[in-house]
Amino acid sequence: MHPALKILGVILFILCVAQAGWIVLGVGGGLAVAALAATGPAGVSQFWNMSRRLKWFFLSIILVFGWFTPGAPLLDWAGSWSPAREGLMMGLQRTLVLVLAVAAVVWLLQATSRESLVRGLLWLTRPLAPLGLPRERFAVRLVLTLEALPQVRILAAAGRPGFLPEGRMARLRGLGHRATGLFREVLEQAEKAPLEPIRLDPLPPPGLLQWLVLCLILLPLILAALH
């Protein structure tokens, strides 16, 4: 599929699932499972690792919605200390939206090369050229940033201490030293990294058949979002 249509499809997918209805989440979940299955073990592993690192963020969303949204208490015997049923459902829906967004981004990175991503972004941002937007710089920096995230996580894991000093202030100082060291290591790795040229051949517009395929894939999701 045309790289610009892949990027556009991911954007539309996230916009649709952001409606957070159970029907649209179910349809989006089916599409996400199929997309991740197409990427193979590498894509599934990357999705699992990214979701696992966000587990506390997901839990905080559910807790905030559960305890700060008015509604019927889930536990009658707990009174005002009980989370609301409606809040928990809303928190779970918002969490699933983020999980599906992670799945879509992982699929895009696994199914599209660096050069194709840059070319796709350049094609999509062509209407903004008259406004003076530095499209080439924006596209290259965005793609390189996405590719650099796994390397930063590797450096962070390598520099993680086995224990932290006792005491709150000592722990804060330890975390500060670790963050400083990680920042310095990232800068050193960036300076040592070889300059790899990115060749961008002219990208033809997507054909009508590819537009139809994208529409057929997203049509159930769009209909569910508009329901």
C-alpha cells in the first residue's frame, strides 16, 4: 500500500477509536489484532513491550475515572469510598483507546521503511508547502525521532542501577544523577552515529484501487464511530 495511505489510515483509525464507544472499540480491536498479526512476532513483541511500559499510566487513568466520576457505586457497602461503575467503564474505554493507538503506531513502524515514511509524510504535507512549512525537515526529524526511541530505552535499561540509596533525598539525587548520565550518553551516541543518507525518489500518487482498499478496511470502523 502507498505509504501516505498507511499514515492516513493510522490517523483515521486513531480518530475513530477515540470516540471510545464499545462498538467502535470492538471493531478497532479486530483491526488491530489483524494488523499486528500481519507484522509477525517482531511487531507483537514491540506492541507488548510498549504496552507493558505504560501499564501504570493505564491503571492511573482507570483509577482517576473510577473515583472522580459521579455515578452508582460499584461496592454498595463501601459507600463514598467505592468507585463508580460509570467511571470505571469510562476509564477502561479510554485505556483501550490508548492501547489501540499504540497498536496502530507499531504496525505503521513495522510495515513501513524509514524512506517510505518520509516520502509518505512529504506527500501528505504537499498542500502546506505554500505556507512555508519546512516539510522535508519535519518529515525526517519525525521519523528519526520514532526510530531513536528504542535506542534511548536500551540506554536507560543499561544504566539502571540495581538499587537506589536509602532516604528520599538520596533517592532523588540518585535519580537525578541517572537522568544526567542518560542525557550525556544519548548526546555521545548521537555524535558518534554515522550520517546515513536518505534517498527520496519521486513518489507517485496512490492509485484508485489503493484508495478503495483503504476505504473498505476503515468503512466498518467509520460506520461504528458515526453510530
